[in-house]
Amino acid sequence: MKITRLDLYQIPYRLLDHRYAWSGGHAVSTFLTTIVKISTDTGIAGYGEVCPLGSAYMDAFARGVPAGFQELGEVILGRDPSRIRELNSIMDATLGGHHYAKSPIDIAAWDILGRSTGVPVSTLLGGRTMDSYPLYRAISQQSPAEMAADVSRFRAEGYRRFQLKVGGEPDQDVERVKRVRNVLQSGDVLVADANTGWLSHEALRVVRALADDDVYIEAPCAGYEECLRVRRNTNLPFVLDEVITGVLPLVRAYQDGAMDLVNIKISRVGGLTRAAQLRNLCESLGIAMTLEDSWGGDVTTATIAHLVGSTQPRYFFTSTDFNSYNDIHLAPDAPRRVEGRLAVPAGPGLGISVDEQQLGKPLLTIS
């Protein structure tokens, strides 16, 4: 089997809730997602997606994907996409870093491998362990009262896990958490995600004020050492996200006792191959995980579902259904949330059918 053609499409998503805001005054209302299609000489094709959260979050931006894709596509054309580790080695030798540009290619290769063998990607990643799983809802940064109202609204839709976007003024962030806790019920899970927005002294004020509250603290500061300092001054369960960029940062954080959980984003580490590597390591080390990506639609949601669906349940913390936030659906059979849970697709590959008419004409083709 050989790659005969690579197509890149870019599609704008609009948020159904109109605005998504997080720390540092960052906010978006639209996303530019990239869909990659890899075709082979067998007639089998696979899809991958990458959707950066604007241009200010992580080392990724949507308009950078086509440039990276051009460099990578020219060297993998004619290669066997089922030899996924070799494909990743070639991409790494061609383009240093830029994991977000490699991610949709890696995902599409897994889709092709699953379709060619007739099994779901979750089977290829170690075997199905869950048929469905619980989701969290991200709550855009607003006033404490507005965020509490949003939590109540989404709780009525079936969600029981909530990720509050904090990382603002410490006293207001404390009030945000406390107002939301008042509308939650027993068994609900609350995460205060600062997205690296606090300085260490601000984070310390917040965790001390919330010492008696049932809340997880996620990604308080931009630097690893700052996060570690906060971790050592709180008994609240602690999540690392942005600073976990690969195996070595994960191992260091484990050795330092820097977290209780980690957030693994597929495109941040370069695709499913390395996300699964980190997932397997976390299972071996006894670290629970949020498994997701920076953003996306139907293809991303299905990709995450296969990673989650092949994860040992005791090490899975939560994930989200990005395709429920957006106005466009590219795959009519992609998994959709039901009562706060998402099913893992059962078909071969990613188990979804992308509607190519909605993709329009490719922005870039390599053949």
C-alpha cells in the first residue's frame, strides 16, 4: 500500500455559544480547522483533523498547518501509511517540532490502517475497554453568576463534570468556583482550569482560599517550576496540562510528584502515536488522564473516542465532545453526546464517514 495523494482542507467553525474565553483575556468565536485526507493505491483513504485554539494557545496556529503539510506531504508521498512509526520518523527528520502539523497526518494513517484491516482504531491501540465514557463541559470565563448559570444549564443536558476557565483575578476566580460549587450535586466533578494564567503568588492565594472545597486545580502557571511550587503548597488534586509536551516532561513531573493527573492533547504531542505512548506510560505509572485535543469537530471527536475507548477505565478521568460546541458537522455518523456520555465508534478505522461535499475544494493537494 502506498500514499498516492494528500489533500488539505480548511473549514471555519462557529461556536454555538458565540464566545469561548479563558485566561489572559483570550477569547474566540470561530475556529479554522484543518482536515487532511490521505489516499492510497488500494482505494482506501483516511482522515485526520487538527484545530488550534486560536493562535495564542500552544505552539500552533491554523495558518501554519498548510505550510507544514506541504513540507511533510512531499516526503511521505509514495510511502506505506500502514508503517506508522516509520512515517513519524520521516516527518520528524523532515520538520523539527511543529507537532500540530504532523498530527492530522498521523491520525489519517491510523484511520487507513484500521480500514485496511477491518478493525476500529481503538482495537489497534490496544483493544476496546469502554463502549462509552463521561464527558466534561468547558465553561467559558465570565462573571461568577454567569458561569454558575451555564453550569446549571449544561448539567440539565446531562453533563456531570465541569471545567471552569479561571486564571483571572484571584478573588474573582475563588468566587467563580464557590458559586459553581453551590449549584453542583453529589458526584459532580469540578476542575478550575487556569490555562497557565496565574503567577505563582496568585495561584497560591487561590488554592489557600479553596483549601476546603471539592475542586481540582489545573495548569495554574506558565512554567513547570511555578506549577510545582503551587502543587507543594496545596492538598487539592492537581492537574498538569500545557507543560506536559512529551515523555521526558511527563517522567520529570512524575518523579517530582508534581501532579495527580495529566491532560494529554493529541495534536500537542504530534498525533495518536505519541498520545498513545504517553497514555500507556501513564497507565504504568498510575496517573489518571484527561484525553482530548486543543479543539476540533467530528474527526477530532472520533479520534479522541478511540484513544479513550482503548484506555483502562481506572486511569481515565474525563474528555469532551468538541463536535457539540460547533455549528458544522462533517460526518453524519460521528459520535454524539447522549446524557453526558459519548460512544466509541465501532466501525473500522475512525468509524466515521466524512461528507466530502462539505469539505469543498482542497486548499492544497500533493500527488
